[in-house]
Amino acid sequence: MFKKAKRHIALVAMILIDGPAFAVEQCPVSDAATEKAGGYVEAVLAAVRNAPNCEHAVKILEACQFGDSKTNRLLEIVEGKCEPLFMPKASPAVKTAYKKAQARCDAIAVKNSGTMYQSFAAVCRAGKARDFARKYGQGRG
């Protein structure tokens, strides 16, 4: 038991000394955009909607996710930007693989209760849509 506690203390100390190993992008939605849109949710939806492509839409979703079921609204926009890049010409095998990837993401919300897990599943699905657009898409995102 003490070995486990020592490992956790060592890990926390390393993180505090070295800092995080990755940087999380900051949500690009400004206070002015939030005010103009009539609220943060509407401003983020507009930012994702106005993203120039699939890749940027996913980055905004990841940075600005709501942490609850409202993230699904962002997902609908992202999938609308990413899926047309690969789905129209996708082979049956690619379509099946994509559906399986989506199902794995959906399982996050099914296995865990709470709207936070719906958000995790939506972020996962957005990432899969982007990944498939990168790999199989025309114009690559």
C-alpha cells in the first residue's frame, strides 16, 4: 500500500516540477463573441459552424466542449463538415469501420451514467470523423 502511495506522490511531484507534458488548446471564443451571440453556447456553436473545415471544427469542439450533452450539438455540426469528405466515395469496408468506431465512442456514454460521458462520447465521435476524413477524404479535412 505504501509503495502505491509513494508512486502517486512521485508522479504528482514530477508533474508539478516538470509541468504538463501536453498543452490543451484554449477555446477561441471571446467574451465579445459570446455577448454578440447571446451566450457562450450559441457563440461556440457559431464558431464550429463557421470553421473553415473539418479539422478546425474538431479543434474548436475539443477546446470548447461543454462537458455535458450540449456537446452533441457541436458534434452534429462537426460530422456535417467531416463526413461529406469521405462518406460519399467510401467503400463498404470503410463505412463499416466508421460505424464500428462510432459505436465504440457511443459505448462511453452507454457504460457510464451522466451527461459528462455523453460529452466524452461526442468528442470521441468528432475525433473519429476527423480521422476518417484525414485518411479517406477528398481534400483531407
